[in-house]
Amino acid sequence: MSAPAAGSGGAPGRAAAGPPTWAPGETWRIVLSMTLICAAGAAILGGVYLGTERYAEASRQRNERAAVTELLSLGSDATVKEIRQFLSPARDAVIYRTGEAGADAGGNGTAEGAARAPREFVFALDGTLLRSGEIASANAGEKGLHPLGRIFVASRDGAPAGFVVEGEARGYKNRIRFFVALDREWRIAGVRVVEHEEDPGLGAEVATDWFQGQYVGRDLDGAANLDVTKDPMPEDWRDALRRRGTADDPAWTERYGPLRSRESDRPIYAVTGATISSRALTDGVRATILHFRRRWELLEPYLRAAGEGA
């Protein structure tokens, strides 16, 4: 047989390279190594999560308490009671649970709240009270229950100081979770977006003070008719909202009261390019207030009879 011709691609004295071959034992060693690496990574990530989860939860609770305090302009003499709302697994009853301990405006437990055991009130969908009484823990048996948000009831010297209601709406990208504050005259005292994933510069603008300030001061009738407009916001109103900040200020009200009166019956001005997010929050605020009004009218007499009222 003659030698391969030059340029034919072959190399004298060298066999053509074939696919690599693996011994069965080598394959299993690679599989075992990858499995151990993945398991170690999962264990490390799980440990980090468990080690930081309670701190993240504590931080979230502090931030929420601070939001409640700011929205209602509460002082150190105010107390805040938390009520959790659930839909039963069969979706045929609404469950209300009072917090395990009362908390003042700063989130510290009070002697009154600590001495009172949590209670549960269960209503049929038609408003009939099915049962009520003390429970071992406000968090007991939550598996299978469908959360409906929370109510924070503030009181000062035994008198109601306002409410903050948790709500949720579907935004452009994901859910928008927010708080709506109502003063004791049932006017909107503030709105605060506490969680969202909207786009910066667009839908995320619904979490700014100037946008949320549009809801402040509207009564229940105004809240029931909340709508959104794509019309541009008047510059004098935009400037006033940017100067307002996060809490109502008597000096601001004195200066810009006429503007607020002018705008009180007008729709909410949508963020330019983010009408879906603007409408989602507005619809959510309206629905949250109306649902809370009906629930509170049903629940409040029983809370008061059990010594849990504001």
C-alpha cells in the first residue's frame, strides 16, 4: 500500500482520532462529583436563607409599622391592633384574627395587648357569625387559608385614631401591594405602595409621594368613584404634590388647600406611559376601601363586645 499523498489531510504514522471513550467507573465518578457539588451549593444557599429570613421578616415588620405610624401621623401615645383576614379553604367563610399582642406606634408590645389572648371571628359569606372565641395563636392553622390582607386599627386614649388597610392589585408586571390609611372621619389619610416590581421611571412612579398624594383627602363617596385619566396633570397641582411629602402638613394644607379642593372631584392623573400601573393601583385602592367598609361594619360590633374594639 502506498503512503498517503501530501495534502490529503492524513498524517504518516498516526491513526485517525476517534471519539473519546469513558470507562464506566469514570462516568459514575463525574456524576457523583456533580451531585455533591450541587448538594453543597444548595445547603449553603439554604443556610444563608434560614440565617437571614428572620432578620428580613423583622425588618419588613418594622418598615410596615413605620408606614402605619406615618400614614396616620401617630404619636407614642397611640396603640395599633393588627387584624388578619382569611378566606376559608372551602371559600365559604371569612375569618378574622386579632394579633397575639397589641403594639404601640413604634411596634412595641403593650401590657394591655400582651395580657389579651388572640381571638378569632368566623363569618359566613352572608354575614352570619358562625363562631368566635380565643385561640392559642394568631398564626395557628393558617395552612390552607387564603389571605385577604390585614387591618391595622389605631387608637389613642381609648378613641379611634384611624385605620390602615392592606390591599393588593395586579400591576403591569406583577402584584402591587399597598396600604390605604383612613382617618376617623373616613377620609383617605394616605396611600403607601410597600411592594412592587414595576419598571423604574414608568410604573414605579406610582410608588412616589407625588402620585400617592393624589388620593389624600378624598372621602368615601369620592373613593367609590375613583377613576384614572390620561390628561396631563396641571403643573400647579404637580408642584404642590411634590412639596407635600409623606404626611399631611398643616402649613401645606393652608397654602395648597384650594388646589386640593379643586382636584378632590377629579380623576387620578396617570403616570405618562404607565396607565396600566396607575389604573391598577387606583382600582385597588377603591376596592380595598369599599371592601373594608363593609367588613368593618360587620366586624366592629363583635370586636367591641369582646373588648377588642378601638
